[in-house]
Amino acid sequence: MLENDLYLRAHRGENVERYPIWLMRQAGRILPEYRAVRAKLSGFKELVENPELAAEVTIQPVDRLEVDAAILFSDILVVPDALGLKYEMVEQRGPYFPQTIRSADEMNKLDPHADVKDRLSYVFEAIQLTKKGLENRVPLIGFAGAPWTIFCYMVEGKGSKTFSEAKKLLYTNPSLAHELLGRITDFTIAYMKEQRNAGVDALQLFDSWAGILSREQYAAFGLHYIRKIAEAFEGFPFTVFSKGALGSLPDMVDIPCTSLGLDWNMEVEYARSLVQESKTLQGNLDPCMLYADKKTIEWETKKLLNSFKSSRHIVNLGHGVYPDVDFEHVKVLINTVKNYEKKYS
């Protein structure tokens, strides 16, 4: 039995005495404890692939920030890595894939027999260690990248403002694009099922590059595959976060997930008018707001909380917390939420 199950109750639409809060990228460089761990290692991937250290940094924000949920420290790109498309994490530049998938021949280089339990055993071990270390204090969230976002990296080979190579494939070879998206989807379902088996209490799907597609394209190359994943976890606490997909919000209402994540450009009132009481909304403060002075942070946080017209909310940022944000500013945000008198029961 969890000591603090606010996050899970909010997913289920149950009454909560206050709104739960956690932050995307809460386990990271805002914490001195995290920086101390990273200083001992050669790079980011070494930390991701070390179950003991991954569990340690997952728990750090629960101890230091007293958030209402932990999210597993990992990386969305473990999926293409496990499929045989290896990546490197280049300091100050981000992920880089020496090989890409832009043709049928390159697609054939992926391992069709990749065993998720074997290839990603370090993730599942980290989950088990984290659950033990959390001692039932708060829920643990597992996650994966949505197929479209993983596709972008596998085709482009690196981060991009436009992901023009990935989008080019949608126009020049849509059948190959759908084949690759299908492969990613099937493996992601297996991966997330194993996370659930290892003990996570909830799951989140991150579609970081949803906003670069039109509504029509996102329906075909994004939401079609997200829906398939969500259907595999119907009834389990499951959040879909499609950054930048404001125009597609109406198409997301009937996806069988319990929560929709909102970025800071998505109005809470508009999203609530679409989903009514069928889903919990998560978000959606601008991460840059945390650069403001403490009084402004408190004011902006209360402004968001006052906009809620339902109990079905989880407070979060509209994207991950930035690494150079002052730790004390994050605490102001969290404490403001915890001290807020909820209006809806």
C-alpha cells in the first residue's frame, strides 16, 4: 500500500485532497546529488545502463523535492538501441546515430528477433531496485518515446529543428515509414509491458516531436500508433504527452488513456472542454517560468491552479525542467501546489 497515492487517484478520477505534482526531468542537473553521481561517470548512457545508479537518481527528487511521484531515470532512445540501431550521447549536442534508416536495405539491418527482456534487462532491474528504495512512499512512473518521435531520431540520426529527413520519408516512401513505425510500436508495447511487470505503477508516452506534423499527418503517422499502444494498457494509469500537437487535441479525446499531458501552449480550459471528465489533465506551466523571481513563480502557479474546473488534474511543467534552473525556485513551485486549498472535490 502506497503512503502517497494522490497521483494514481487523480488518474482514476477519484477525489484528492490536493492536486498531485511531479516534474518531467525532475531527476537531473537541478539536483546537486545528481551532479555528484554524473561526475563519477564517463557519460549519460553509462548512467542509464547502470541499474543501481539509475535507481539512485530516480529516488533523489522524492527525497529532496518531495514530489508525489517518481519517474524512472532512463532514455527514450533505449528502444532503437535495443532494435540494433546504436546511438551515442554527445555532450552539449545530444543523441547521435552513426547509422540511420532511410531505405528498405537499412531497415533490414534492424534485428527482427530483438528480445526486449534481454536487450533492456538493465531497465527492468532499475525498476525493481527503485521500487525497493522508494519503500512504498510514492508511485513509480515508467515511460517510453512515442513511435513518431523515435522514428524521427532513427531516420534523422540526430536532433533537428525540422526533422526534414523524417518528414521527407512520409512523402517519398510512406509504406516504409509505416513499416518502421509498426516495428517501433510493437517493440514499445512489449517494452512497456515488461516495465509494468517489473513493478511500475503508471506509464507515460512522450511524443516530443508531435508538433512538427500537420493534424492530418499526425493522425496517420502519430496518433494511429499511439492509440495501438494505449489500447494495450487500457485501465492502467497511462499518460499521453504530445508536445506541440494543439491542433490534434480533439483527435486525442477518445484515445483509451487515463491522462493527457499538456504543453504550455495548450489552454487548460480548452482541453477540459474537450475531455470533460473522461480524462485527467497533466501540466502545463512554462518551464522558463522557473527563471522568474519567487513571488512570480508563486503567482503563476496559483493562476494555473485557479484555472482548474475539475479535480482531475496533475500539476507539472509543459515540458522538462531545464538543467540550469535554481533548485530553490523548483521548491517554491512544489510548495505552492502543496499549500493550495483545492476548490473542487
